[in-house]
Amino acid sequence: MGSRYSSSVARRYHNARHSSGAPINSAGPALTVLVALVFGCSSRHAVVDAAVPVGTEAIPFDGGSAASGDTGNSAAKFVGNITTRREVRSDFTQYWNQITPENEGKWGSVEPSEGTFNWSSLDTIYKFAHDNNVVFKEHCFVWGSQQPAWVNNDNGEAAVKNWIQSFCQRYPDTPFIDVVNEPPPHTTPAYKDAIGGDGASGWDWIVNAFKWAHEACPSATLILNDYDNAENASAAQHTIDIVNTIKQAGAPVDAVGCQAHGAYTVATATLKANIDRIALETGLPVYVTEYDINLADDEQQKAVMQDQFAMFWNNSNIKGITLWGYIYGQTWMPNTGLMQSDGTMRPAMAWLQSFLGR
């Protein structure tokens, strides 16, 4: 992997915000969840009562629509963001039309104890997306971090299948899913051997994860998500090699995710070359899944945003862009925030919203 963005940096974020909340048994009764759905008010999180079932029944969802604010590119390209400290801010739809749960959709958050599911946070986010015509993206099914401690190579296959099936039964219309996040050498699930190990392809555990995800959520766009592959040519090649190998082995992979946390440290031309090569050599679209710009200087952050985001937006190989947090002081890295909690925008955010016509 490249030197600019290390796995230790990645882990700081993924472990910093994780909390599981009170577990709710998937077979238990319905529960009323308070949902943050009041818009057009202050930037504080106003809430109203909304009944959200927390059993095993499916929650209907039409998948949302994609980007408005077209600046000459396809209106199907969304520009999204994540939850803020496990909440959906009341101003979210003013700026974004796609949402990814930062931590709430990770297996370790949902099923911390075997057979005991805590769906409440995901229910809230999914309902918000449905009610506001926002694209919902699940992050993530299989990963080498923030997985339940009880899963191992003895019970892994049954556990992974049950996790994927339970999610897809509950949220059957989820349009986008990060099926495998940060494959080796970045992270390796402790239960890898239980779900196929290396096998004949060298990546059978990834092949199986995609097959099981497709069986359970047949309409979803299934994504292999990784970091450093937009920034670093060797990492891009590694992604290409994995994708082409698992495709040949029968994995129904639909797209490649480039996190792009370290994108601000490299030239835009480098990013474009790596992204275009991934798309060309895999034959798959690319999604920028976790973009942020960790710069304290307002004008430097704005300059990077202007250069790089415009490339993302105008690149036909990129079908959607998700930024990783927007409220200053409430993002995983210290200077990636784009807006103060009172709504005051940093110049990069003001430019972005003007560019998008929002």
C-alpha cells in the first residue's frame, strides 16, 4: 500500500466512534423510535415521534432518487454524506441526496451478541432516506474490523449468511451495499476460512460473500470497497486484480468503491488516472465512497475541493460521490469538517453547494 494513507490511520476512525447501543432481539416486539425528521429549522437535531418497527419484517423503500443540482453531468450521479455522531441532522437534505451510516450499519453494531440484533439506528436512517427520497447505502457486510467478537472459523459461515439474510429481509430495497470492505492486505476477517478462505481463486471468501449478498439482496448494486486505490497506482492494480479474479470465479460484483480519504494529498490527475484505469480494466463503474479533505487552511481545502470534486463530478466512470462527514469537530479526522454546527460554511462547502446548484 502507499505511504500517504496507512492502515493505522484508517483504523483510528473506524474504532473511534463505535458503540453498539442496547441490543434488540430480532424476534421481539415492535419498538417506537424517535426519528430526526424536522427540516427547515435550526441546525440542532429536532425530533418528532415516528413509529418504526424493529422486528424481522421488511421495511419498504423505493431506493431514493439521485442528484438534483445538475451542472451538465448526468442527474443520476448522487452526492451524499454520512450520519453525524449516530444521528441524521435536520439540515441533511439541504446539502445531500444520499446517506451512508457511518458506523450504524456495521455488523458489530447490529449484532454484538449472537442472534440479538439492534436495528434501531438503521431503521431510523432507512426510514429517513425513504421519507426524504434520499439514496440509502449500506456500509458494510464483511470486513476485517468492527465485526462481532463471537464470530469465528467454527460458526462463521452460518453467522455471515444469517447476518446478510437478516439485513436484506429487513431492508430488501437497499440500492447500494459495500459487501466487502478493505480486503487484504488492509484487513482480514477473523472468520475468513469459515466462508471459503483462499480456495481455488485465492479469494473464495470474497466470492462467497458477493454470492450470498446477491442471493439475499438481488436488486442491490454490490460494491468492493477499499482505500488507497484512487491515490496509489499499485493499490489500484491490486483492486483490479481482485475484482477480475472474483468476477472470473463467479462473484456478482457490480462496482468498485474508492474511499479517497487520502486523495487530497495527491494530484487530481493521479486520481483520475487510477480511477479510469480501475473502470477500464474491470469494466465496472466506480463510486467515491468516503471522500474528505483534512486541511485546516480554508483556502487550501477549497482549492482541493474545486479541483478534485469537479473531476469526480465530470468523470463518467464515477457514478456517485459520498463525503465522509461535514460538521466541523464531528468528523473522524480533525480538519475534514466543511461546516460549523450552526450552519456557517467553510469556503469549500460554500463552493460545493454553489457548484451543485443547491
